[in-house]
Amino acid sequence: MKIIRRIKEIIFWLFILIYIFGIRSVIGEGLQKALDVLIVIAIVCSLLVLWLKNRQA
């Protein structure tokens, strides 16, 4: 159960970081760059979650 809670905490903080960096990019460099960054981060997070799930199994 600790592992599941830890994964939830990691995902929570990653979403906060995505939100903060996304807002900064929109203000600083435009919407397209922000969307690109968010897509890349989302893909990395998805792969990380899948990898952690496979390690548990």
C-alpha cells in the first residue's frame, strides 16, 4: 500500500509542476511551445507509471 500511495504523490506533484511550467510558457513564449512541453511531460509520466506498474507485477 505504501508503494501505491507513493505513486499517487509522485503523480500529484508532477501535475503541479506541469501546471506551473505550462503557465510560465504560455506567458513567456506562446501557447504552442507550452502545449509541446505538456505533451512531452505527459508522455514521460505515462511511461514512468507503466514502468512502475510492470515492476510491481
